[in-house]
Amino acid sequence: MLAIIKTGGKQYKVEKGDKIKIEKLEGTEGEKISFAEVLFVGDENQVKIGTPFLKGVIVEGKILKQSKNKKVWGIKHKPKKRYKVKFGHRQPFTEVEITEIKS
């Protein structure tokens, strides 16, 4: 069964057993988490589409890891002013394994 969930302002296509990296969520490793904002659930035989979300459908998962992505570099520069600053940023993320899709 396939589902499309919304979290962190993004949409993810998930199935049971998938591991996804999403925007950081509160919780510790090994903790269970549920996603109530489900946009789509379906398989080869039956399809349900929400307007915008499906009622009574929950996707459950388990937090595998809380970490940060690789460093992304940026530069601030003002021409003719002798101003140049290089900076880095590491975006935090949560890795989640999808355990069940309840429809």
C-alpha cells in the first residue's frame, strides 16, 4: 500500500518499510511517531484521495536517527565595500522508518 504524507511543509511518498529523511521532529531515537496529514492512500485495486486530508487514516513510523545534513557553504558579499563573509549551515533532520499505514 502506498501513501502520500505531508510533514515539514513537504510531501513524501511512502510505503511500509521505507526509510525517509524529513525535517527535524521532536522525539528521541526508537520513539514511535504518527502522521495524521495523509493526502493519498492506495494500491492497485483501491484509491482514496483527500480534500486536502483523509479522515481516519494514520501513517505510523519509528524514529531511527536525529542528526544533521552535510554542511552547505554560503557567501555574503558587498561589492566595492571590502565586505565578504563565508558561512556554513548544517540543517537538522530526522530519519524515520514507516512501520504501518492504517486506513
